[in-house]
Amino acid sequence: MGGPPAPVGREELLARLERALHTRGRALLTGPAGVGKTELALAEATRAEARGETVLWLATLPSDREIPGASAAALVASVAATVAWPGLGATPPETSGVFGELPGPQRTAVAMLCREAPIDAGGWDPIALRLGIAQILRTLTCRGPVLLVVDGVQHVDADSADLLRFALHLAPHSLRVVAVETPEPYGEAGEPYRALHRPEDPHASHLWVPSEADVLLVPPLHADEIAELLIHHRLPSRMAGRIHRASGGNPRLALAVGRSLADARTPVHHAEALTLSGRARDLARQLLGAAPLAVRETLLLAALALRPSSTLVRRAGRPSAEADLAAAERAGLVSLSEDGSVTFTAGLLPSTLVHDACWAERSAGHAALAEVVDDPVEAVRHRALATDSPDEELAAEVAAAADLARRRGNNALAAELALLAAESTPGRHGTQRIARLVDAAEEAARAARADLAMRAATDLLARDAVPADRVRARLAVLDTAGQGLTGLDEMYVHAMEDSEGDTALRAAVQLRLAVKYVLADGDPQRSRTAAVESAALAASMGDPRTAAQALTVQARMERALGSPDAEAVLAQARALELAERPLGIRNAAQILTIRHALFDDRLTDARDELNALLPLVQRRGSVEDTIELFSTLAAIESRRGACAAALAHAGQSLALTLEAGLSPGPAWYTLALAETAGGSFARAASYARRSVQASEEEGDRVFLSRSRYALGRVQLINGDVAAALETLRRVQADERAQSTVDPSMLRWHEELAEALLAHDAADEALALLDEVRPVAARLGRATVLLGCDRAYALWLAAEGRTDEAAELLTRTAEAFGRAGLPLERGRALIALARVERRRRRRSAAQSALHAAASVFERAGAAPWLALASEAPAGVAGESPGPGSGGEEALPALSSLTEAELRLARLVAQGASNQEAAAKLYLSVKTVEARLTRIYQKLDVRSRAQLATALRP
């Protein structure tokens, strides 16, 4: 569809709305408050205005329902304001326009409705008023199509609803109507309303009899769409998963939660502990306030339970639980399953219920639940939460329950219970309390619960704990920080101080520092040094697990720094790891071995080993382990051209990331790779931009480089050379600042070289290729050299050495095929087609394009297939990107470089030298010099002649 863009996540719904209006002329948008119905109607109104239609917007208020004729009068006023037609008086002199055309009795009735004439003792004439409203709308449509939006149709008073129903029944098809409804499940006395469209309802306010075809339910947004919404409103996207859980996908609530987090300026590792306030809490209270007090009391019990159900709540003392929960479901507060289990539609609702309840209410609720739950772990939890008096016997029971929850695999519950056990320990048992706080912090780290880890650490650090306990608590906090390690320098400093003299703890601290130095500081050399020290200390203490982890980090840094020792160090780590067999794989040697195979394009080996590992990790590993494997698998499949599998694995990685509340930056980067391979270049660019923003928010230097690379690559493929050049130059600066040497880990060199060639910077492109080739050769990175060959062939073509270029591209395409890299082979074939056209060998060019299309079709590489299927002759005015197959076919134009052709087209379209310079990020002098060469090559002397020469 044309026109302004749809609201975030509503493209398909807006298309359905337009189809309903086109076929039926009526559409009802319904859904809970804040879900985005008005924004959707506004988007449709904006599109209608762009088409030249008249838009009438009638926004109602709750008080309008009690004022007879209020909405109809507002509609008349909207007509007057929109079309600027005078003449609303009862007997105006020489009235004109739509009101002036009304017969006298109708004009008088309308004037009475709008209080512009005194109301007679008998009131207005209802028939005349009906006919008058109908005539106003009918006359308005004679001037062109009209869109009427009624925002808040549930507030339309009965008299106005009757008038509008009559008028719409008589209106022509050119009058289309969008009604926006927020269902109201409760009456003034707390009684549920009957469905609004039923005729027996005294507040029936629908303007027509709705059908399945024209009723559109506006659903909550998915987690990924919430992330896009946050970015659109310049809010931190790293919290998208947690904000989605808190808001239930309700856009208004999500933005309020996002603004609350942003305003608090809370670091990411504290964000879960933040007590939301302000607008977010107020909106939650408004949603809950729609429910009567009795329903809210029932909901409080459900909020206090771990696994709420109607049966559990009824047994806990709410005999009307089923009816109350059904009413809450109608209000959009909860959803009920067939077995009676209760799920709140937004996480902020139960937290607000608990937050606003007094201690006595919470205590009574937990005590009641403790008597009726059938799980001993849950019973102990409720008993502990029902009292605020520390008790050692109860604390011991809670600690035992935490152990049981851990054995069951419920890490989140185990972490909560471990902290509850510590907080239930009496102060006179100070040593026991500290020990339990350490356990709680480490349990929270295993569960990735940053809020619980911070609570435990804060409590412990305020006590007289020994240095070893303080270090363990701080390490737990660091382990829950994920990608967001900035702002934690003080934590590292204190951990180093407290680990003085304790070799085992110092090894653990150095391991965390090694990770921080590369992620947050972008310093692999310092990271390697810390990893070497950690491995040595751990080995001296007979700690093979820590030693294996440290050697793995060292091997990562050795590879990045181009050291020949990388594989030997990794082999040492694998040997220790196989003996230790840890459950987790994060920073493990086994996954790094797989990633090295990915970097080396030993893709079948990497995929097979990873597929063998995945079932074990899904059964026994953490969610972060599973995310890591799915991300790596998606990158492997993207590289080997298994596009459908890549998209599926990348989608799983993102879903798990958002569900776990982790930073989405790495998952978005993976999706950008998968979308580039087999999805959509536009979506790939969108995901890459999101990953850039999330990585910047986290201070994650590693994924910032990766996501910029993914973005620059798509920009280059799409032909946005100036943007690609800017993005890829930043990648170059990032990678050099991080001292990265190995070119196989992030293959930006060939992309930047191609962007430089397209920007007419051939010398700089050649210098870059000459710089990377010896390094790739020394390290044995064969496929990196193939990428350089592709770029070098384009340099040869730019220099006019097209025969050499074609020969090199042919060999390169064949070599990529033998290496099992079909997408790279297809890209080389597209480049070959361009060179063949420059050699005026149309048949050879077409053959190369057909071969590329066949490769992409077999791989399921949809965006690349579309690129290869484009007509070989370019369209005047378009700027084809590298590999796009869109160069001008006319022989005279074959002498122009891509940069010259792009400038020529801009100038031929009427751009001045200054405008062209700004568009292409060049100086005016460069534009002038380049234009001189273009005129000479094409033998033209004016812009008019240039435009003629460019015409197909």
C-alpha cells in the first residue's frame, strides 16, 4: 500500500483495514485500552488525506454518553471545522454550503442540536434532525470521498447512535467509516455490561450491524515489535524482552515502562530490580481500576501464587473466583485456559497489585495459599512470605526447598528461594546468613537474575563478611551483567582487592576481567594477558574448569590477534574441558572450536558438531547456552546457503533472548545475517540497525563492530554506496582500535574495498586489498583470499582491464562453489555479468546471470534471486548497487565507472553540482572534475546532451 508508513507492527493490519473499507465501507477496530487502535485509525486517516479525501474525526469522551445528542452535535461541528462551511444558525441570513442547502425544518433542528438556536418546548423535531444529519453527510460526499472516524464509539450517547445509524444507512458508498471501540466489561455498579452490539443493551452504540468481515481485533505487539517501537521512540531497546513481559505487548504500557526505565537511568544489570513508578504504574492502576474491588481482591491472590488457577484461588478463600476471573478476562487483565490456570496479560499488573497491597493483605494471602497449594516447595515459599519475623527453622526449610527447586531444573525459583532463605535467617545467626547470601547470589547468577544477585550482594556487602565471600558475591553480579559490562569498574576493583592472597579467587576475577577487556573495552591484548594469568593461577590450584575457561578466552584473543598459537591453546582448553565435562558451554572450548570452523568455512564440520551438541544443551544447559548454539547454527547455515534453516534458527535465538530478558543485540545481528542470506535486505538492514543501537547501549564493542558490518554489507548490496562507505569505514576504525588482525572473523575488508571502488577511490581500495592479502595468506584463510579476488577483479574492471577481470571472476566463482559457499559463488557470478556487459558480451552476461539465479534459487536465497533476476539494462535515474546487475547497456556508457554513472544520472535528473556533491558526499571540485571526464567519455557538451545520452 502507498502512503505514510503504518504504526510499528501494524502493516498487515492496516492492509486488512483498507481492504475492509474498500469492500464494505465500514470497519470496527476493537481491543483493550492502549493497544494502538487510535494510532491505526490515524494512519488510515493520514493515508486518506494524502489521497485527497475529506476526513472527519469524531473523538468522544466518557461523559458524552450521558448527554443526549452530544456526539451528533460534535460531528456537525467537525463538518463545519473541516470544510469551513458557515451557516449553523437557526435562521441565518444567506447561509451557504452544506448547511445552507438544508430545508428550513432540518436546518432548524440541526441548529437546536448544536445549541445555536433555542430549543422549543417540544424539543427538536426528531425526523427533521435525522434527515438533516443524513443530508449533511450525503451532500459532503458529493464533493468527493469521505472518511469518518469515530474514536471511542462505546461513548456515543443513545440519541446520537440512533441519528448516525440512520444517516449511515442512507449514505452513499463513498462515505467510509472507521469506528474505534474499547470494550467496557463493567457497569457503574461493577456489573458486567452485555455485549455492546446487542440491541437489548441500553448503551448500544454501534453505528451498523458488525460482521466478521469488518470487525478487526487489534492484538498486542510481539516482543520484537516492542523492540522496534522502543527504537522508534528513542528508548533503550536492550530491555525489549523485559518490557514486553511487563506490558504484555500493549504499546502504551510498553512506552510508559520504557520511559520509566530511561528516566531512572538505571544500568542494565540493575534494571530488573527497578520498582516501576510514575506513568507505568498509573496506567496499570487505570487498567486494574476498571475491575470492581471484589475482582481485584481475587486477582491479588492470583498475583501472589506461583501457578495461579481458579481452583487454587477459590480454595484460598474466594468462593466467587471463577466469576471474578471471568470478569477480569473480559477486561483484558488475565487469560484463562481450559484447565482454569490464570495468566496475567501484562507482568506489570500482578506486580502493581502486590506493590499496592498493604503488608496485612499480602501476609493473609500468602498464609491462605500456603494451606491449599499441593507442592511442598510452594507451601514453604508462601509460609516464609506470610511472616516478617526471621526464623532459623523456617529459613532452613526454605533453603532445602531451594535445593529441591534446583534439582528440578527450576533455576529462577531456586534463586528466589535461596534469597528468601537468607532474608529469613535471624540476625543472631550472622555467619549462616552470610553463607546463605553467597549461595543466593550464585544461584541468581545461574538463573541470570540480575536483580536477585544484586539484592543478595548488597545485603552481604553491608555486613562483616570475609573477603572471599565478598568476592563470590561480586562475581555473581558480574556474571549476570551479560553484555552490559560498562559501569561496573568499581565492582572489578573491589573484587581484585578482596581476592588478594587467595589464588583460586584471583583466577576467577582475572577470568571475568579478560571478558570485560574485550567486550566493554575492546582491548584483546589486555584480555589475553588476563586470560593467561587466570589460566596459570587456576592450574596452580588444580582447578581445571576455570583453567579451561581462561584458556578458551585466551584462544579467542590469539585468533583475533593473528597469533599462530591460537589452535594449540584451544586444544589445551578442549583437553581440560573434556575431562571436567561442565554443563554450561558459554565461553567453552567446544563452542569456540565450532566457531573457528565457521571462520575457516569448514561449515559441514561445524554444523555436524553443533547439531550433536544441541539436544544435550537443550536438556541440561541454561537458556543462554541454547541461545548461543542457535545463533552459531544460524550463522553457519547463512554462510553455507541453507537460508530457510538460517532464518528458523535465528528466529529461535531471538525468541529465547527476548523471553529471557537478555540484550537482543547479538540475536538481532544473527537475524541480520540470516535475512541477508534468505529473507529480505530491508529487514536485514532493520535488524542490523537495531543491533547497532542495542550494542551501543550495552557498550558491547564486539557486537557493535559485527552489527555495523552487517549493516554496511546490506547497504552496499542495495546500492547505497555513500552510506555503506561511511558504515564500513567505522567498522575498519573499530577493528583497528581493537587490534584485530585475523580477517576471517569479520570479513569487512572485501566489502569496504568494493564500496571504495564504487565511490571511485580505486587506489585506496587496492591499498586495502594489498594490506589484507598477506595476512590472510600467512594465516591460511583461503576463502578470505577468494573474497579479495572478487574485489580485485572489480578493481581490474574499473581500470579497464576487463578481460583479466572476467577471467579472475570466473575462477573465483568456481572456487567458491568448491568451497561450499553458494551465495558467494552467486555474488561472483553477478559481478562477472557486470564485467561481461562492460566487454559488450551480452550473451555471456546473460549466461552468468542465469547461473547466479540458479544458485540462489537452489539455496532459497530470495533477495539475491530477485537481484540476479533484474533486467540487465539499467533504468535512467536509478543508482544500481554493486552486483545489482543494473548497469546501462548502451555501449557508450560502458566506459563509465559506477561512480561516474551515478553522478551522470543525478546531473541528468537536474541536480546541480552542489546538490550532487551533497548527495554523493563529495566536494564540489571533485564533482566538477568527474563531470569533465564524463563529458569527454560520452562526447557531450551540455547537461541536456548528457540526459539524452543516458536515455535507454
